[in-house]
Amino acid sequence: IILPAFDLQQAYKVKQELQEEVKAINLEELEGKSLSISIGVAEGRDDIDLEELVSCADKALYEQKRTH
């Protein structure tokens, strides 16, 4: 998800809200198990290109997966 009009703090808030919404999903097919998602957040800057930005987001995603 690209949030061009959001600062880093707002992006983290969106991330947290999405994770909470997914966790709250209760489907009969899950048989009591829960869903979760991992999201990596990265901030675009003038001094990095798109490839580096995606790499930063990817690293953040894998860090999220590793710690949760």
C-alpha cells in the first residue's frame, strides 16, 4: 500500500489498524484459529530511489515477521 499523503506516524497508525482489523476477523472456517498480517513500513525520501524504498519496506516486513 502506498500512502503518498501520509507521514511515517500516520503510516504506522494505518498499519496497526489493518493488523487489528485482520486479527478481529472471525470465520467459521478458521475453526478457532486467528488471522494475522505482517506489514513493513518505509518512508520515501528525496535521496533514495524506488528500488531502495521497496528494499527498505521489504526489510521492515521481514523484521515484523521475525518478531511476531
